[in-house]
Amino acid sequence: MATDLTDFIAGLPKVELHVHHVGSATPYTVARLAERHAGTTAVPADPALLAEYFTFTDFAHFVEVYLSVVDLIRDAEDLATLTYDIGADLAAQSVRYAELTLTPYSSIVRGVPAEAYCEAVEDARLRAARDHGIQLRWCFDIPGEPTMTGADVTLEVALKQRPDGLVSFGLGGPESGIPRARYAGHFAAARDPDLMAHLREHDIALEVCPTSNACTRSVPSLAEHPLPQLVAAGVPVTVNSDDPPMFSTTLNREYQVAADLLDLDEHGVAELARQAVRYSFLDAAGKTAVLAEIDDYLQALPGEAGRPCARPTD
């Protein structure tokens, strides 16, 4: 891929729809927390050793390592700092809006009260918007586990605390031996008319995280990633980073990977960015604003002045 396309991606206004809260902690943040909790964690306190620590044999091993990092977030101050830093890092990549996957249960079970948890992330969300112009929203994630306690607590936090940033409800963790059907009631209870209308009126997009898929051995390699087959089949996709520092990637790099896999030029990359906007939970006015930013950015390219940009409707 040409260097100028890399530069184009870096400045392209984007949204991020699949990125995890703790999984977005930078190596510096992880190492600092590991040092703070020395003697009670296996996570290295040296940033230089984290690359090896973040080398995964399979998805189950990834979950094991991920949970060891989760264990480093032990109070509301840690939560607020982590969340704000994630917002700043995403904004530096020209991200205007992000749906961050949060797992409240992981902190609550470690002693952080639900109200303090929500207050911490909401405070960080508002400060990130003020300081960096990025809108953060939350997907509350049920941790897949043998018991249903995590699901019950996550639902209770969502319904009782109702933080302003909450837009969706998810399910993560290991899948082997954890039957998904048993969570149907929790998702039914969490739904509201706006979400149902959204699902009825739009196709469901796949949130594709290419480097994550390769690092967790879900696909043999990036070169063999099925993204081209999905796009050729007409499946709507968005490009995302998942747990970027753990996979030595960024959202900008994931766009570069997608551009290589799909043989895209600037217009194709811009359309990927538009598609992510369309499939986000951002409100109509917000979508219009980001789509306009993308079109204006594309129009500013040499030779693009006067060329019409498609602005598909929602």
C-alpha cells in the first residue's frame, strides 16, 4: 500500500465500533498498573516485555491473558484514567465516535461498586468529549462463564444505573462449553423500542477485526482473512481494532490491512469509514455530521474538487 494512502487513513474521520475497554490500555498504562500491584499479578511491569506476554496461542489463551490485565483495574480512579486515555488515543487517530465494550461485572466482582463504576466511566466520557472532541458510548458486555451471575449483575447495572453513554448490550468471553441460548432472556430484558427499530430498519453488519483474528488464531494469517469473501458476498462490514495494544495494532492500521486485503484506493477506504458510521448507534444528526466530514476530507484531495461524493442515506 502506498505511503500516501497511509497518510490519508491517518487523517480520515472515523468511528470505532468494536474495541474493548481494558484491552485498549497502552503498554505504559499496563506496566504502570502491574508495578502498582507487584506481587499479585503475572503481568510484566516492564513495557518491553509486554509484546511477548501478548503473544497468544489461541483464543482461550488470549482470554486468560486479557483477564490478567482486567485484574489490574481495581478502583474507580483506575477506571477513569483508563477510559479517558482511551478516548485521547482514539481521538489522535481521527476517531470522532467510538462504542467501547465495557464489562462492569469484572470490576464489580473485584470490589468496585456499580454506582462508582458508572460514575468513573461517565466522568471520563465527558472529559474526553470536552478535551478531545470525541464521543464515547458504552456496550455493556456479559462475561461468558459457567454460572449466570455475571449476566444477572450486568443486566442489573444496565437497568438500575442507566449511564447516559450506554447504547448496547453484548456477550463476550470463552465460547467453548458456554451455551449462548441461555442468555436470551437477559438480552430480551435489555432491549428497548429504539434498538428494535434499528435492527428492523437496517441490515446487521459484522464488526471485523482482522489483526485480532490472526493473533488469536481464528484465521491462519492476515493474507487468508475472509474479509474479501464477505465483501464480495455483499455482507456489510465495519473495520475495528478489538484490543489494539494487545495485538500491536491501531484502528488506523486495521484500515490499512483492510485496504490491502480489498485492494482499495482512497475512495474505497472512505466508503469503509462511511459504512461504520451508518451501522453505529450514533444519532441521526451525529451520523450526518461525521459523514459530511468524511466527504469534505475526500474532496480536499488533489484533483477531487468538484467531484460529487455519495452520501447514502441511513
